[in-house]
Amino acid sequence: MTLYPKLIMEALATVTYAGTKKNLVESGMVADTPAIAAPVAEGEPWKVKVVLEFPRDTDPFLKSTVKAAEAAIKYHCGKDVEVEIKTEFKSKPRPEVGKLLPQVKNIIAVSSGKGGVGKSTVSANLAIALARLGYKVGLLDCDIFGPSMPKMFHVEDERPYAVHVDGRDLICPIEAYGIKMLSIGFFVSPDTATLWRGGMATNALKQLIADADWGELDYFILDTPPGTSDIHLTLLQTLAITGAIIVSTPQQVALADARKGIDMYRNEKVNVPILGLVENMAWFTPAELPENRYYIFGKEGCKQLAEEMNVPLLAQIPLVQSICESGDSGEPAATSSETATGLAFINLAQAVVTVVNKRNRELPKTNIVGVKKG
């Protein structure tokens, strides 16, 4: 038996690559002429070496394709042939955890123990306010099952495209109001429920973090989902979070959940600094009576919690109808500092800058939470 490159190529032409629905040769995946080594002594096998080039290292068809190629060569050339298949990638592999987002200076998790307290509103307006202060800002909507940022920024119809950066194909974030933003809402139908298991959701989140062209940022705001879940653990295991901001309303039921949120970040295995609390819906002020304050959800509950937990109270945001209207219309309140709410978010951004600078001076960099195996 004599082997030659054409025979190997013919064998590879019988293997279909699921990514293109064409065979390996037609798909241009055979990176070089197959190398063949004849036996140097009687009884030794022929040796075949093939290099296959895949689009990326995370290709879901990689293992099955390699096995199929090896089986095809043995079928066409003899089962005793020794086959070595090496893989290369058109796109460089994703950087390992700990080396992600090297150009991002501060990563801020905006969190809440309870849903419905206005956490996404605070995240969006904080991001815009920081950008208005002259900082480079990114915003990631981490709520995979209930994304809201595309609606809040009136960019529901936008679709991120891919860009080639340093040998990798990356998602280009949508830009609005001077910030870079990504959300799973750009990739799924707004009218369809996202029925994903936890693993699918966390993998999607990792892609939005690691496979996006975030570039240089002063502040990367993470709008996390309510509660304490797989999403939060994934963030903690993927990124070294500079600090967390806890959002709550003054009412006791919300404050009880806010305590749980604080405890999650202060856990000895997590150890993410709490930058401070934001009391949202602190009071209601009617447009026709701008000097009046009505404490619908209780008075200064967050202020008392901040004192109890020994963390700063960063801001008290009033409940004003225009906040809801501006969010629904895609023009968040922080786009204008002429209103009381717009000014409140600018003040919040300034407070965040102050506490982040203090945290970076006085505390060491946060460690990424280790993944326990076994």
C-alpha cells in the first residue's frame, strides 16, 4: 500500500462540516498539503498528519469534525494508518479569565436584592451621567431573561455587527448617548420568552463580555438581574469587579432584600467592596407642587440601612413621572441636568467617581472568584 496526498484529500472530501454544510475540502479547511511518512521498518504503520483550520476555538463542531476526518482517512487508507490531526483557528482564542478587558479601568456592578426597585433605570442614567462628565463608559445589560436597555435607549431595532480586531471576530457594541452598550435583547425577539437553561444564559453572558470590542473604558457598568443567581456567580467568576452599588426603595421589604445583596458581595469568598447605596423612589414630588415631598414608600429607609451597614448613601432619587416617561421614550433623565432628576443622576455619578477613587487608593484589586471543581 502506498499513500499520497491526493488520496488523503479524497478521504477528507467525504467529511461534511456542519458549519458550512460542505465538505472539508470545499470549505477550505484543509490548511496545508497532508504530510505523509512511510514506514521506516517492516511492520510499522504509515503516518498521516493533517491540519484543519476552524473559524474559532469555540467551534461547536470541532470535536465531531476531527473524529469524522480521522475515521474517513482510516476507512479510505487502512485502519492501521496512524492519523494525527492538528487544529488551527482563523480567529484567535478568547483570552483566559483574568486577562479579559485589559483596557477597562473600573467595573461597577449595579445590583438589587429585589426586582422593581428601578435598578436598570439607575444603571442607565448612571452610565449616561458618567459619560456626560467626560468618562469613557460601557454598559452591559446582564439580565438575560428580562433585558430592558434596548427599550430604555430606544435602540430596539439595532443589530450589533462583527468587527475583526487583533485576529479575533468581536461583537461591536451599540453606541448611544456617548456610551457603548450590549444586551441579549439585541439578539432575541422582544415578543418571545427566552426559555434557556442556566448554562445557556451564562454562556451568552460570557460572550457579551469576552467576545465584544469594548475597547478602552473608564467605567464598565454591569446592570445585573434581581436577586442572587447563576448570572451573578458567572460575573464574579469572570471579572474582577471594582465594587458594587446596591439599589433599593425605602420600604422595608425592599431593604430586607438589599441586605441579602450586600451580604452576597461581602461574603468572604467574594469580597467585592460595596461602593454605596442608592435610594430610588425616595419620595414623590408632583410636577405642579415641586417643593412638596410625599414619602410613599417610607422615609429614609436606605439612609438608615447605609448607616447600619457602614456604607455611603450615594444618592436619593425622587419618584417623578418624567423618569418613567423618559425611560419608555428612550431618552433617560440623565440626558438633561436641567431637571431635578437629571441633576440627581449627575450628582450620583460624581459621588460614584469619588468613592471609586477612594476605594482604589485604599483597597487592593478585587480577586476573581475561583471555580470549584469536583
